[in-house]
Amino acid sequence: MLKTFPKGGIHPPENKLTSSKPIQRLPVPKVVYVPIAQHIGIPAEIIVDRKDKVEIGQVIAKSGGFVSSNIHSPVAGTVTKLDMIVDSTGYKKQCIVIRTDAKNASNFVETEYPLKKEIALEPQKILQRISDYGIVGLGGATFPSHVKLNIKADKKIDCLIINGVECEPYLTADHRLMLEKAEEILMGIQILMYALNVPRAIIGIENNKRDAIETFKKLILQEPKIQVAALQVKYPQGGEKQLVRALLKREVPKNGLPLDVGVIVHNVGTIFAIYQAVQHNKPLIERVVTVTGKKMGNASNFWVKIGTPIKDLITEVGGMPEGTRKIVNGGPMMGKALKNTDVPVTKGTSGILVISEDEASRGETKPCIRCGECVTVCPMGLEPHLLMNLSEKGMFENAGHEDILTCIECGSCSYVCPSHRPLLDYIRFGKSIVKKLDVSKN
Amino acid sequence: MTDSILYSVLLLASLGVTAAMVLYVVSKKFYVYENPLIAEVEDLLPAANCAGCGSPGCKAFAEKLVGTDDISDLFCPVGGNDVMQLVSEALGKEVAEKNPTVAVVRCQGACDVRPKTSEFQGPRSCAISALIYSGETDCQYGCLGDGDCVAVCKFDAMYMDETTGLPVVITDKCTSCGMCVEACPRDIIEMRPKHKRDLKIYVGCLSEDKGGIARKACSVACIGCSKCLDICPKEAITMVNNLAYIDPEYCTLCRKCVPVCPTDSIIETNFPKKKVKKVEVDQGAEVKSVNLINNA
């Protein structure tokens, strides 16, 4: 019996179309648009000016506070403007626009770094570097990594969990990374274990990625402190709280963090970025993005520079197929539909999913039939139908008492609802109001 | 036989007396004094319970009026100056006089001038749409068209125009309670002074985008060209973030800014169609030929 979390969960069709496609390198774009708010928390502060020449990896926006992150130039080139550019929601956000220098060789020469096993830095320096090099959680939430690693003296961490679950359908970015960069990831884990003095680490991988599990199992034979755990295929297992529960049977408190139960969770992508930052001085300027869709002929995985317009990615896989109705930034469950394709890839973009007419539409909303499906599948043990009703009727205080803020917005309730009720839309709305009420109360 | 009648009568009588005594003691002991003025003032208020004054209802507002010494910053927008004057007389306190206001919708991005570039299939509510994304058109400042303002209006003073997809204020019914202003996530609705014959001049756009971008998203957008700014004799127009704003305090409704606007984003309502100079003189005759652009 494979491990999994006990409450709720669903199993949507996996559709991992690109799991056998090696990660290709996308041509360097002519212009990159780098937003200054790519992470949760305070946006970074721009420290370059128009017409400045920038090098690859140069800091162009400085962290604006503790919960914030540096942003580095993904290309060598010239800053052409600092402007408001439409982001994936359609609102305009501050961006740094950099024109790539076509003559600068550093843009086009791709150094393949050899695996470096010696850890030269001291623990404190490693953590400092993770903060300086703009590492954020690459699983999608883009939480600045140094905040997670900043452990207060009274907390003791006894386990590091590596999230290689990738429970979203369609996405294969983490899967491919695990196959191609397994040794580097393992090294990254050792760096973190050394820096934080953690006695053990577990890599959690869903059982639909047998090849990745086998790869790691072979590699960890000499590493007694690191384990690999195969997990039952179930969405949303990649959620931090679900993963901690599945692997260690520890329940993260409802307003707490995995830190409270002695665990730190990091995505494999983040671990790889940490490895590169610590061992090869490479800041976070590119990431793996899965570009996929049932009608996309050349759907594949790509190394993409942060700031590349999404339309470049779609052109690379053969253009937009006919009858495209929706383009999603992220996976089909948690991703957000894009308003246009000029939007740049950010640190949080794990996939671009192109959906055709027949899959894109929501069903007609009908009255709730009290079947209780949403309650059954909710991984947080909430009552989505109730939260939706309370939000719809404006009873936000009651919704707060029903723990609306613990919702992880996985969308399982909306997925299973036979009446196609927009449960998550209302819950998200309710959450936003309850958060405001809570802030005003304090 | 007579005994049983006697006993029951005595029993019931004693029960009644005991209960009366208990009630008397309790009513004396736990008596709550309420200022009779509160009920009096509440009767004067319009009983709309709209919360436009900031208090949760007319009773609460009456308590506040009676309880506070200086009521000059309290105002009932629904009752207006007349009601506040009565309240002032009843309480013997000074009240401030305010010019009557009316809600105006500062967006004219109808379906034909502001094309839809995407489709939203979620619940039709402005608050939810605004939370998720910038709306179905390319303008991130304009009306979302889901009618949250219409839904909160307690006076039936608003409706959605089906052809334009925009809300419309019925000036005669609008009490300027301000519920729609609060409900609108885009701050499109503004309270502007009510002039006679419902004359209004305001910028019907909130787009802070640069000219080209704003124009591309909506052909009647303010492009920030500053032509109105230059022509205004009273310096009532300000230009902030590529957006003109007519300050009602200084605007004299001279209408010089309206024809110079290249995108027709300055709205004038209920002015006579022809540009007759003697508007003020010739009131009675001209009322019939009002231009009902934005009025129902």
C-alpha cells in the first residue's frame, strides 16, 4: 500500500503527454520582460535605469524587505524601458524591459556545469547565497526560499522533504528535471541538509513517475540519510500539508507551517536552483516550463529564461492550434487562464497549457443537490458548499469561523461538483474579504 | 361545590397578584432609561436603513445624533438638508448644510466602443471578476458590467442598460446613499453635485493608461491629451496619471471642454441640444428639448 494523505483528494486524468520529452533549450528571446513582483510578498525595488547595460545574472531589482527576493537579469543587454506591462491577470504590473545584446556571446554560449560535489561554503554563507540569488519556491507559490530556511532557535527541524510529486495533470517539468538532473538534485539536498543540520531527507514522488523513483533509488544507495518514497497518485498531494501528512503522518496545524511540525518542504526545482546558486554561482534566471496541450504537435519541456513572452513558447511548439479556447498559466487544476500571450514567463510559471474548445467550457451552473461530493474530496476537511453559500450571501464572519482561510484553493470541489457550481470562485472571494476583516480586527 | 369555586378563584387571584407584584418590581429594578429624543429623531429620519450615513440603520443614526454633542459632520444623504434641518430643530444642535449629490457612472465603455477580448465563465459578480482578473475587455479600469452596483441599490435607482452593458443611474430616484460607490470594485461611481435640471459634466473614463493603449482598448477613453485642461477657464480640470478629472467644486458647467475632447470622453447630460448661449435666462422653454444621453 503506497503512502498518501487520508482526507479527500481526486484523480483527474493525468495527461502527462510530455513525460518522455527531454528538456530543450528555448532560443534566447530578443526582448525580455522581467516583472518586479514574481514572488509572494513585497515586490523588489528596481536598481537599474533606462539605457543601462546589464550582464547575465546581474541584480536588476533588489529585495524590498524580508519576505521578498532579488531579481537578476536573465540576459546580457540593455534596459530599454521600465514600464507597466500586462501580467497574466490582465492588470498592468511594473516590468523591466531588457533588449538582448545579439553580439554578447554570454547570451548564447550555454556552459554545461560539471557536477561539483565539494561544499565549499559555510552554512551561514549558503543561506545568505540562497537569499541573494533570488531563489523562490518553484512549485508555483513562489514563496521566497530564504524565508522558509530562516529557522528560529526554538524550532527543531528533523526532516527535509523534497517535493517531486507534481500532482497537476499535464505538467512534467519536475519529472523531467528529476530524470535529467538527479545527481545535481541529490547534491542540492545534501547542501541544504548540511546548511540546516537536518538529519534526514525524504524525496516524495508519485507512483506514476516510476523512472524517476528508480533513478533516485539507484543514486541514494550510498546516502543513508536520504530516502525515496513512492506515493499513491492523488491530487493535491503536492500541497505542502498533504505531503507532510502522507510521508510523516504529521498534521500541520491549521494556521501553521510545516516548520511547526519540524519539517521543511522544498520543490525539486527549487533544490536544483539552490544547487546551481551554491555550487556554480548561478542566480535564478531560468526554469523548466512544460508547454503542452492535446492538440499541440510538439508539446515539450523547455529551459526558459525568466521574462520570455509566452507567445515565443507557443510559437516554438508549432503555434496556436486551431480552435484554441483557453491558455492556462500552470496546470489545469490550479493554473490561471491568461488574458493574452504577451505575458512573460515568471519564476512561478511551471507550464503553459493550451486547451481547445471542447475542454475549455464550464458546464451550466445548476442548484446544489446536497450530494456531498465536495465535502468528500476536500483535502483540508472543509465544507466547500457551505463556504460558497456563506460567501455568496455575504456572511463573511461565519465563513471565517468555518475556517475558510485554510482552503488551499486546489479546486477539487469545483472539479467534482455534478451541478458545476463555481465553488472555488466564491471561496476565493470569501477568503479575500475574510483576510481584510482579519487585518482590520488586529 | 361552593368550596371548590372559592378555592379556584382565590388561587387564581393570588397568582395574579403575585405575578403583578413580580412584574412591578422587575420593571422598576431593571428599568432602562431611553432618551425620548431618540424615538423622536428616528421618526424624522427617512427609515430607509440604507447605511448611507455610516451607521448601520436609522435607529443607530438617531442614537448617534442624540448622543454626540457636535453633529456637524453627521449627515443623512437620503433625507438631505430638509431632514437635517428638522433634526437640528428637534435637538437644538448645529448641522452642516451640504449640497445635494447624485451618483454618476464614470465609464462609457459600451460593447461597441470597448471590444471584448476574453470571456469569463465564472459567477457574474464584479467583486469576483475584479479579484481574478482585469475584466473581459482590455481596459483594466472600466466597468466590469456584472451589476454589483445595481444589486446593492435599495432605491431602484439603477439598472443595467442591456445594449451598452453599463449601469445607468436614475437621477430622480438616487438618494446618494453611497452604497453603489462602495460596491464598485473599480471606483467608477462618484457622487457629484446635483445641479438644477440634472445638468452634469464629468469625465466618463478612469483609464490611467497612456493614450495609445487606452485608445486601443476603448475608443472613448481619456487619452490624457490635456486639451480640456488648457481650455478650462476656471482651472477646474486636473490631469493625473494620463487621466483628466473635472473638480465639481470649481466647474461652472460652461461646457467649453466638451467639444475639444478628441475621444468624446467628457460627458454632458441634459444640456439643450443647440449651443444656445442664453441657457440660464430661458429656462422654461428649453427644458423640453433636453438631451437625454445618460438619463432614463
